[in-house]
Amino acid sequence: MNTVLVIVLILAMGATLFALVRGIIAFLQATKEQLNSPESGPSRSSLKQNKMMMNRILFQAAAVIIVAILLLMKGNG
């Protein structure tokens, strides 16, 4: 069981890193014109940044929960 959780933890950490890098890339690709555009509502770039950072938070939460489970299993065993 520990082996499965460690593999899932590594996958969650990799997904966290991937979402973080994608969010940073989306942030860096936003131009000043896009940020100051008069269109109503958020730009496409802003939506992508937000989506990637929300994904990062979800993957990071999953990784923390898995670590907590592993620590609880270690303490009981």
C-alpha cells in the first residue's frame, strides 16, 4: 500500500510542477496590451493563468493529503 501511495505522491508532485510551469508561462506570455485592453471581462490569457494556478492548488492539496496519510500509516505501523 505504501508503494502505491508513494507512486501517486510522485505523480501528484509532478502534476503540481507541470501546472506551476504552465501557469508561469501563461503569465509571461501576457502582453501589456492584453492587460490594459478595454474589453469587458478577463482576457483569455488571464483565464488560462487562473485555471493553471487552481490546478496547481488542487494537485498540491492532493500531495499534502497523501503525505499525511503516509505519516499516519507510518505512525501506526
